[in-house]
Amino acid sequence: MTHKGKRYLDAVKRLDRLQLYSPLEAVDLVKSLATVRFDETVELAVRLGVDPRRADQIVRGSLSLPSGTGRSVRVAVFAAGDQAAEARAAGADVVGADDLVARVEKEGFLAFDVAVATPDLMAQVGRLGRILGPRGLMPNPRTGTVTLDVGRVVQEYKAGRVEYRTDRVGNVHVPIGKVSFETSSLLANVRAVLDELQRAKPAAAKGRYIRSVTLSSTMGPGIRVDPNRLRVSDEELARSA
């Protein structure tokens, strides 16, 4: 049985677990219930009406959050020549070709959060699938991490680009910032994620697409958002500023 801490239990008492909140109300609650001493991450969890067991209903991609994520992202780039120089100039934390592949394969080097690769090196990077795949670090064309434009991709991840993918039961979890963010900044990120998920809706998905939405901080309880009030309007953004 999972033990819940005193802070968590106190936070639960301060909200109605059955109530559905507007995005603005949910963000305000998440911020007010975050009482630990570190700057907690705020996460948006969305239950989608898809069957992730079917390849044509997997929802996967990436987007740049307008307000960033509030965390430092370590980017590794598998590239050589001009692309390697471009990646270094863009701020990549580690850059290499065969040498970086060997470092990951033989030494277990995994001190990075995102991996980017140029298409010509994917044959070598492919050997790392059993190492990088389970950790969600394998470069993939669908998320834009297999590209010749490595400088732009590195800059985007450093600025707040995030990846998303449905898990085995159809949930998508996306970090949207820190509790120290202004309410308007978190709302802008919420709107960006929801707009992106709507854009990525599979043609094969039937029935209600967005089933439920929850906002939470690292140590806080989940705040349920009303699926019928998901659209974050410009008026709400203005009121939250």
C-alpha cells in the first residue's frame, strides 16, 4: 500500500476531488497546493480515446512550449562534420559520431535527456536501440530528432521543446513548467499541448477523443479539469497575467 505524506494529505483536504475545474482554476489550485521547498514540476496528463495497441492510433510527436519547461535539458547529438560543428554552436552538451556510439554502447554513458542524430549515422545509432529505447532516448524521425537541421533542434530543446507519446493505456503525460511560473505562462503551455494533441488526433480514433485531463505538481494531488471547458481563451490568459 502506498504511503501518502502529511503534506499530500493536507493538500487533498483543501480541494474537492470530485469537482471538475476550468484550466485557470486548476492551475491556480496546483500552485496554491505546492508547499514543498523545491520548485515542483507541473504535469499535464490527458487520457485519450485511442487504442495504443493499434499502430494507426498511437499519438506521438513533439512541440515547443511557448513558456518553456523551466528545466535544463542535456542534449546529445550523433553527428559528424559540419552538422557536429553546428550542434556544438547551438549548445549541445555532447557531440560525437562513432566515438559517441561506442561510449554509450561500451561505457553505458547516458548523461543526457534528449538524443538527436543525423540520418547518415542512424545505422550506427540503431545498434543502441536496446539501451536508448527503454529510456525514451532513441532518435526518431516522427519526433524530429533524426534530422540534418541539428542546430535548430538543439536550440528548440534547450528552449522548451518536449516530446509526448501515448502509454499502453492511452495516457499522455507532458511537463508544462514549474509551480514558480506565472499562471499565464502555465496556461499558455496548457493551451499549446491541448492544441497539439488535437492536431495529432489519429483518423482512426472513434468516439470521444479527450476523455479526461488532470493537472498536478510533483508532490501534489491531481486536479481534474473539465473536458468541456478545455479551450483556454485569450480572455483567461489576460485575466491570469
